[in-house]
Amino acid sequence: MEVNKMKGVAVVRFSSLPQLLTIIFLHFSAVGSYSVAVMEFAVNLNFSQPASKVLEDNTINYIKLIEQAKNQSAVLDLIVFPEATLSPYFAAIQSAAALPPDYGSFILCNSTEGSYAQFLKNLSCAAIDYNTTVVINFTEKEVCQSDQDCSKSEDYKFYNTVVAFGTNGSILARYRKWNLFGERGKSRPTSLDLPVLHIANTTFGIMTCFDIQFGIPAFNLTKDKGVKNVIFPLQWIGELPYLTALQIQQMWAQEMNVVLLASGANLPQSGAGGSGIFVAGHGPIEHDVLPERGTKLMIQTVPNDSEEFNISYGAPNVDIIDQLALSLDSFYLLVDPSIKDHKSVLLNTSATGSSQHVVCHGEDDRNVLCCNFNTSITLNSTSIAGNAYAYHLVAFNGVRTYSGVYYGGVETCGVVACLNQSVDSCGQRFSNYSEISWPVIFNFINITGNFSQSKQRFQLPTTLLSSMRPLTTMEYNWRGVAVDEKTLTRNIELNEPQSRLLTFGIFGRDFKRDWDPISNDTGNLSRDADDSNGKSVPQSTISVVLLWVVCIALRWF
């Protein structure tokens, strides 16, 4: 591993580590493409410094990365920085900055006004100096207006905001995050930003981190506006078995048939990490999750039209998967708290053979999801003794919590790895990867479920290897067939044998059952107006939220 030191940042390149995916063939016209840089960016943990100094250092490191990316690519059309990595987490509100009212035509680089933050001016200048579009995320403040439901003590509203500086230093677009993940002190905007950027003859939309779990703004961008490239800053805390970072990035890009430019914060001890460039159903051009705190640039050329993309992957061998997985032994991961409520059938892995099972789960008789499983396994006689995963065939149709800060409707079918015969142990990893044995080879898996057709629902193909990477999209088939106006059959099928499997299945969301305990919102604004379920906030929710914040903060030290 080669480490390149920058001020406050270690730039990591895995020059000696074999890549999980070997690109055999890649061809498209350079005329119909754009050059983009995304990254893993190390969260600055220097809490001994004043917040202003941390912000200054991070800005310097941002500009150094722009210079580095520009030096590596003759043409760099776009560089995307992650969510919440400019200001220290504990001082996001303290470091908040205002944008000019006429931000679209205002060039901050040229401004001599002291009311605008220096870091915004510097990044505006960097876009000019390096002739590239620079996308950043920061905490924006805005003077509280009378129509914004301000309390008497509120002078400002604060937003989780993404801005894109164009090559002339002006702000091409502003997006205020719609789906906040707790984020105490920040507000959802009164109206939804849906900017569409035009760069290198290509259109881009923007969404941020937790937005990927919702219909707004994702459907607005992809289905209503027809955007085919989505800029995605994130600070994602990975969660087994369905929602680790690279796993959800690939499955979302595949189902939405778009290019996803995911630039992530890196903090392995709190579970943050995982970035890449994913081209619709073709999978990633490049992706990575760093096992240790560091920064890594990923610079690639992307076709304007993903349909013209022609890429073939060499299947990763188990030695590469094991090497990557071993390096992630200490990488922290959450576990889906609803896993104990999943309906489960333990797969018989004591002998080679095929099996068929139907597993059903629902909150009541009117809302039942049945998952059909067809599996074929072979036992690996050469596998050495050690800890071996059990596999459960699971179904879940209900409401789950996202770390106590949000509740969402979820519909899932899957084969998941578990520590033992109890479903409570699913989604957990054995602590020492070098002591794991893999006696089970999955030759074939076919999972089918019938889902209600609705604008308030969507389903994604979810796959995961022990390396915390998804399977390549050529190793499985993903289908959706309308049975009638109300029912959609979803099917995922494994077509390449796998021996390092952690998850294989279908992950679905039902927005009608969402509710927000922080604001006591009984439904996401994507819901039908008459669909309120009237849930109240349990008193324990506040304790859960506080505990979550404390735990995340403690893992930083």
C-alpha cells in the first residue's frame, strides 16, 4: 500500500493490492463522454484545533486534491467532494456560511464582501484556476424568514447544502438535502431544490446520502426530469445485510438506470466509507472502500449515454476477495435492527443438493409478502475447519428504524449469512476473517416475490460478498414483470457459483409507511395526502437518538 502524505490527509493508493474487478474491455467514443473525479476523503479528527482552523485545513486539502486530479487527467470536467467533510462534525452550525441571494450569477471568487465565507471564495477561485466544475457539501445558513416557521429564538435556518461551482467561479446549482438523517439543528427546506446541471454536453442531478432511500428527490430527477447522471456526496454508515455503501450504490444505479457519482466520507471506525462510479446496469468503472482512514481519488471517463457503454469484468477469485475482506476486519458496520423480526427458514447446508422454500411475512393478513426460494449448493471438501456461516432464507414486510432517527417501510427477500441457527445472528460478521471457513458453494439461487405496483414503492437487487463489495452485475440477473395493474413480480437469479456470499436478494421500500420521530412527521412528503397513519413518537425515541449520536461521536476517538 502506497501512502502519499498531504497536510492533514493521507492519500492512499492500493498499488500493490489486486483489484476486485479486472476490466477486460472498455470502449466508447471520447467525444461522447466526460471526465470526473470522485473520492474517499478522510474525516479530519483534529479536535484539538479550533473549528475555523480545521475548516481552513480541509479547504487547503480540497484544493490540493483538485490540483492532483487535474494533473492526472488532461481534461477534468467535474470533481465531487463528499458530504460533511469540510467542517468538523461537532461545529457544523458554528462553521455555517451564507450564499448570495443571487447566487446563480454571483462569483464569490471576485467578492470583497466580508459577509461571505473565505472557504467558499477559495473554492470558487479553484474552479476557475483549474477550469473544472467543483461540487462541495457544507452547512448553509439563511436569515430566517417569516414564512419559514421560525421560533422566536431563531435568527437563521441551517441546511445540509451542495453547491456546484462552474469553471467561471459562479454557482451553477444549489441543492438543499431533503431527507435529513437526524442532523439536529438543520432543517428541511420549505421547497424542494431540483437543479439540473449541464456539463460537457451532459445533464446531472444532485442528491445527498440518505436521499438514496426515498422517492424524493430520486424519482423527480430520474423519472420526471430524465436525468441520467446523479452527483451523490455522502457520509454513509454501512449496515449489514442489505445496506453497505457499495452495495446500495450499485443496486440503486442499476435499478434507476443511471450513472451514480458517489463521493464518500471515510471514517472506518464509525462505519463510514465506500465510493465509486457506477454506470447503470453495467456496474462500477471503479469503486473502493478503504480499510484504514485515508483519502483516495478515483478519476474516470464516463460515457454521456450509458447505453453506449461496453464493459466486461473478469470474475474476482476467492484469493482477492479474501484479501480485501481480511483488510476490513476492523471496519465497523451496523446491523439492520429489524433482522430479529424477519421470518426465516434455515437452509440445510449439511449436504449437497437443491431445495425449494416459500417464506412469508406481514404485519397483518392484508399485507403479506411471500418470497419463493430455489437454491442449489455444493459442499467444498477442501475447506479447512473454522467458523462457518449458516444461511437463512428470510422475508420481511414491515417498518424498520434507521438508528432511531427515522422509520421506513421495508419489503425484503433474501439469502443472508448468519453466525448460527438463530435469525438474530444474521447480518453479523465473525470477528477474525482468517479463522473463517467457507464449506458452502452456491451454484444457483433464484428468488421471486410479488410486490404491489405503486409510485410509493420500489425494489432493488441487493448482493454482497465478504469483501464488502457487491457481485458484478454479470453474475446475476435482475428482472421485473408486471402481473397486472396492481402487482409486480421481482426476480433475482444467481448465474455464477459463489462461495463467499453474505447477501443475495431483493430490498424494497414502501414510502407510505414512513414516519419521522424527530419532527413527528407521520409520512414522507412523497406519500399520498390521505395516507397518514397517525403514529405518535414513543418517549424512548429521544433516548435512542441521543444514544446514537453519542456512540458515533465516541467511535471517532
